[in-house]
Amino acid sequence: MASKVAIFGAGVAGLTAAHELVRRGYQVAVYESNDIAGGFFRSARRESDNLPTEYSWHGFGPWYHNTFDILRQIPFDDEASLYDRILSRPMEYAVVPNRVEGDKETADFFEKPTAFRMTASDKISLAWGIIKAWSANHRSKRNYSHANAAAYWQPRMTPTGHRTWKALFGPWIGADWPYASLHHVGLFFGRNIRSGPPHKHPADDDGPAWEHRSMGGWSLLNGPSNEVWFDRWVEHLEDRGVVFHWQSPLETLHFDGAQIAGASLSSGDELRADIYVLASTPFASSEIVERTPVLLVDPQLAKLRPASPGRPAHSGFLSYRLC
């Protein structure tokens, strides 16, 4: 059995890969280009006032079953796991227009009907497109995954409704509107409606025991992402034997015609392992593969070639094993 694993990326994908592989007895090393874990989910504190800031918007839908399972495996303290301690109760979100009256916000600034600013026909068009992309299954994966969602709805909505809809992409589906595909949007809303089994949570200072279920809103972390989640996760993995190398971006992979034979870091350091795992966004992985063009003979890696900002993005991150 292969025993030594090199994982490139310490975001959610990389930490998850490290978590699962070290549980199975592998020797795991993680190489991360930043000086902290978390990737797109990371947080940091500003030097000027120590205010915690997040790299992007974060939320946990009721279908995040694998994430909740991971959180249950990471201890918060001697009595409870991260799952028990760091997730908020589900909450509602409102998308608000950028408008004020004089120097004062309007009284109904946070009211959803005012915030959405969509006509009845806008909402029907939106719902119909989502239902098509969600229910089409094979056609959605084959065709709608290559259709930009914002471009699809532009001729089907009023200008104001379309501008409002584009503003929802970040807060609602975690993707920038220029890149999100119609398949991504349909899958996202479909999972909100049919999320699978509910997740039970114990009573806490905010109230009695509760369940996170379909159509029940989203949870947030109850503190900065790194402080309540990633720092504890990294500490847990280090206790299990995982070695982290910070500010160590991958430059190229070495391919001998049959398998990956090594890797070079941007620092010039060379490394060898039995298994190599790219755990990054498709865009970052695409750049690495382009610097090692012989890898494009692999049909799976060849799919990274069109992963550029000019094409719609699929949901999730890439975690690819290179043996």
C-alpha cells in the first residue's frame, strides 16, 4: 500500500483529504500557498483594529451532510465536538438594494419584497429556469453546466429584476454571477428543497434542542472561520501526524509518462510521495496542469483546460488523486 501522500491546498478540500487519509494510516503532508488554512473559507484579523474579517460569504445549508460529519469528528473540548459548539441556529437572509433617502436608510430597507424588486413574470421565469436545470438531470449536466446563468436569464427578465437576481448570486449560492452555470443554480435550489435527513442539535444558551432540515434556513459559524474551525482542525490533524508546510505553493508536477513522479514547489524545493492530491479550485489547478502540459493526456486532467474565468463554473472544488 502507498504510504506517503502530498496534498496541495489547505482549504476545505485539502483538509478533508488529509483528515480521511491520516485516518486510514497514510503519512500525510499538506502544502499551502497561504500562511493559514481555509482557502476561500478562511478568515483573518485586520492589523489596524483586530476586527475579524472573512475572505468571502459563508453558510451551511441543511444538505451539508459530509461537512457536518467531519465537524462531529473534531473535538471542541473534552465534552463536545465542533458540530455541537460552533454552528448557529438557522437564520433568514435578506438581499437589500443599495439605496437611501437623504442620509437615512428607508424604513423598509431590509424588507424582502422591497429588496427583491422583481415582477411576477421575473419570478416565474426564475422559478421555471431553476426547475428545468434541477429536474433535467443528464441534460442539465451536459448542457446547462456550460450555460452562464446570468446570461440565460437576461432576456427573460426585466432589467431591474435581472440586476437584483445577479446580486443574489454571492449571498445565496456562493458564486460570482459571471461564472455560475445554470446547472449550479438549479442544483443549489433543488437541494434547499430536498436536503435529505435532518441534523439534530442539542439545547444551548440560545434555546432548546433543534433540527436543521429542508427549507429551514442556513447556519453560520458563531465566530471567525479560522478561530472556531480551521485552527482547531489543523491542530487536530497535527495531533494525528499530518505535517503542514505554509507558504509553499506548488509550481509543477513531474510526469514520467505513466504516473506522477514528483513535484516542484515555487521555492525550488523538490518533493516525492506515493500519492499526490490537487485540492484547489479548478482555476488554480488548471494553471498547474498548464505548466505540465504532458498531464493533458489524462482525460480527467484534460477537463481542467477550459477552467478559465470566461466559462461558467461548476459547483465545488477539485480534489484529484494523481498516482
